[in-house]
Amino acid sequence: MNKFYNEYYIEDGVLNEINKLDESLTKEGKSLYEVIRIIEGKPLFLEKHLERFEISASLENLELWYTYYEIKKYIEELIKANKRKTGNIKIVFNFNDKNTFLCYFIKHSYPREEQYKEGVKTILYHGERQNPNAKVIDNNFRKKVQDDINENKVFEAILVDRNGYITEGSRSNIFMVKEGKVITAPVKAVLPGVTRNSIIDVCEKLNIEILEKNISYKNINSLDGIFISGTSPKVLPICKVDSIKFDSANNTTIRNIMKAYNKKIELYIKRYI
């Protein structure tokens, strides 16, 4: 899905035609990245994404060479050049013999309306990323998981670590609901996603108790509901994990979170400067 998209991209602060982008720059060396959703021509939760960029760099003992304001300027320039009001932009800091900064649109896939109303199918995948807290490109791991997703014709794979605990999705965070409480894996075991943190904030404002604790995949059938969160899916109910069915789309707690999160997005876009 992360194919280069639209007419222009930015490399080291310079706007170029997309056909000049060297794909090896995203595959060789070590690359830190963020994917930011564009709504009404504005980058959603930009500050939080760039804060996490700094955290990822720190965890990998690396240093970013552009400031928040420079990156913001490049994103806005890219949006304007491509005349896009909607989509996903990927920002990459590639650390190699020659350090490179890239900013480009990627093809996106947003859930259909009926998937929000009915939920999506998922599978369990026993595997974990090397450093869950840092957003580092790992093409080999991503391909293995994506192959399983494609083979089973599901929306997402829910990762299970070596101890049998549910951690996160392959490209999302996972939240579970039981008796009106929201449960998610401890932050040390997952990517502290921008959407994940927004969901936690929404829950606190709704007075919904949220717990960070380990849940074994063997106990998943005891849950009342489960949902995905992420840049593209936002808050997306899950209707099936392997053969276990859930009525997550009609769970009151999940529906309230979906509504409040969408309001949070609307307010951010309205106030963006």
C-alpha cells in the first residue's frame, strides 16, 4: 500500500517530480517514519506526530536534522503542489551513508462506511517488532504479516508476543472492552500511537476507565468488544478475530468513543493554523 503517489515529493527540502524518487532510500540503512492523515488540506495532529518522531529518534540514538517548523513547511508545500485535500503523507528520515529526508503522499485505504457499522475481520499473528516503541521501517516483518492478512482476506492482524499477550495491530493499536472498561496493552509493549494517545484522552474525558494491562490471546473470547485505532482507520470496530465473533459495532462504549474521537478531529481541523 505504501507506493509513491501523486505528482511531487520532497527530498531534503527540495520539491521534485515523483518519478525521480529513488525507492532504495526507504529500504537501505535505518529509516524512521511517520504517516500523517490529511483532512481538508490540513495535517491531522501534526504536533503529536512530530513529537513521536523525536521519541523514535531518541530510542534509536539518532538525531533528526529538521525542526518542527521546517517539517510543517515541507508538508504544507507538498499538499499545495499536489493540490490534495485528502490523503496520507509519509515522512521519512533515512540514516545511511548519506542521510536523507523524504516527504511524499502514499496510497491510502480508508474503511468503508459499512465497515464502521458492522466491524472488520482480523486474525491473530504470533510475532513482535524489534523495538515496539519506535516507528522504524521493518520491511521483512511487515511483508510476513501482510502476506497472512492477504491470505486470510482480513483487514488487520493482531500481534501476540512471545508470552502470549495481545500487543497491537500490524499497523494499528488495539483496544479491548469489558464491562464498560477499556483495556490496552502496556505502553512498553506497543507503539505509543498518536491515535492511541488521543483515544486514551477521549476515554478520560468521557469518564471511561482505561486500563493498561496484559491480556492473553487465550482469553479474548471473554471480551465484550474490541477495536482498532490508527491514522487511517481512526476508531474501527472488530467483528471477528480468527473464528471468534464480536458485536463491537453495537457496543455502547465503543460507539461513544468513536463519536467523541470524530468530534476531536473536527475541532482540530477547525483550529489548525
